[in-house]
Amino acid sequence: MSVIKQSGEALGIDQGVWRMTPDSPHQVVAPNSTVTIICSYAFDDDSGGDRSKNLTWKWELPDNFAKFSKLMTVEPSRFIRTFHRNSTHMTSTMTLINVTHQDMGYVRFHYGDQEMKQYIYVFDGRNLVIMNDKSYYPNYYLYFFNQGELGVHIPCKPTHANVTVSLIHDVLAHSKSDWSLDSDLGLTLKKVMIGTTGNYRCVGAMNNIANEKHFTISVKGIELTRVGEPDDPPEGSNITLICSTMFAEIKFPAPPEWAFEINGTGKMKKIDEINPPEDDTNNDPVTNLVRLEKRIESTTFVALSVTLALLLLLGIGIGFKLYYDLVSGQI
């Protein structure tokens, strides 16, 4: 038995395939309306589908419908399913009553291991995008992630198939490939970074009309990045490392500690600019060529290969000698 996984692929064949009615990849319906989808299959022989009599069937509603499952208990039931079978065909009908924006997404019909699906948009003529998840607070869209998380979702979705969606982070439009839009899941971020933190606007536009939804992302964690090309730097060149930390629950975080590996031994040596070691290891060029710059406003700490510490000590020494010579001459 063959299957049509998405409507519009039947190519006029009436027997031996599942067909979905309406025959379209999606529907655009108004709020509080009723959605009805019919899946039918005409047997292609005289056996009456004996080979598939024991297969199970089910309708699957969008993920958000499952999250708000209490909607299914309202009387009369919002979700009605039927299945009929005779010697020539099988038919299953799904009816969803009083649809809302929370019901947007793919409706799927399964028969055995075969599937058909259709996307349902709920368009009220005003809201071009919606946030159909309330995250942690009922009236504010705030999302918490850990640094390094992969494939996180922000449920900002278009309410119509012709709506285009753009994303603005603080004041800059996002054109990078780290964000993508999936009509079923909403906005998807490939990997969470410390820089992901901030305020966002999810903007929907259609027919020269635009409106938007706002949300905020807070990222917890620590990350180390290097400025410049990703290739290994040549010996003797300068590099800039940025260590970014963010822990919202800590009011006055301490700066991170820097260390480097000693001659490939696997042992780490802490870099202490304020109290450098007094033994011969102080001649280590790595220790002498590192300066820590603290950026309080972003809790970011930058290590630069600059010899300011050595220049400062040299200046103090020269000044002291000049003063000593002047005093000695007066005596």
C-alpha cells in the first residue's frame, strides 16, 4: 500500500493512495472557526484491504495543543475523530472546534507507519506573528538558556502563509545563519552564546503592514573566544582572547582566572599580573606579555599581548634614578 505524505502529491490517482481533503499543504482559518480534515484511501484490489486491517490509526494535533491539553476536555469536545471502513475504501475525519492561535501547527494523520500532514494557520487579520508560549511569566516573554545549548526554540510564528518574519536583536537586524524559522517550531537558534543575551523583536510583515512581538533572552555560563582568524597563529604574533561570563544570580561576580600550559607538559600556570612570581619563572615570556583588561559593563575580561607592565616598571626605575642623582648632587 502506498501513501501520500503531503497533500498535493496524488497526481490524480484515486486508488491505492491516501488522499487528504482539503488538498493543500496548509489551511488559513479564522479564530473560533471549525477545522475539518478528511483522509481517505480507496483499495486497489478486491481484497478489501485485508492486509491492513490490523494497522492502527490516529490523529496527532500540534505540539502546543498537547501543552494546553485542558482545552480537549471542554464540552462538547473540541477534538472529534472518526474512522470508517468498508469493502472499497477507508475514511477518517478530524474536526477541531473553536480554533485559537494556540492550535497553530501541523495536524498529522497516521495509519500504520504512514503519515499525512497539513499545517493550520489561524489568522485574525491583525496579528501577523504570535508567541504561543508564555515561558516563565504570564505577561512577559523571558527565556533562560545555558551557554552552549543547541537547537533552542523561541515560539514566534507567522499566522499566515504569506507573512515574512525578521528578527531584530536590540537595535540590529539579524541576518546571520545561526537563526532559522520553522513554521511548526518558530524561531530556532543553532547554538546559544553569551552574546545571545538581550532584547529581541520578532517582526511579521505582509502587504506593507508590519507588527511585532518582543521577548528577552538571558544566557548563563562562561565562554572563551579568540579574536581574528580561526587558523593557528604564527609564532611571535599577538592574539586576543575574550573570556565572557554571565551569571544573573550573582550580583558582584569575581573576574575569571587566567592560566597557560607550561611547555606542553599539561601543567597549568596561573597568570597573576598584580603579584608576579619573583623566581626565575618570571622570565617566562608568556607571563610577561599578558595584560588583563576588565570591562565591568559586560562582565568581560580581555587578555592582550602587550608589555605595559614591563614599561611601567621601567619608567618607575628611571624616575627613581633621576631623583637619586639630583639629591646626590645637592649634597
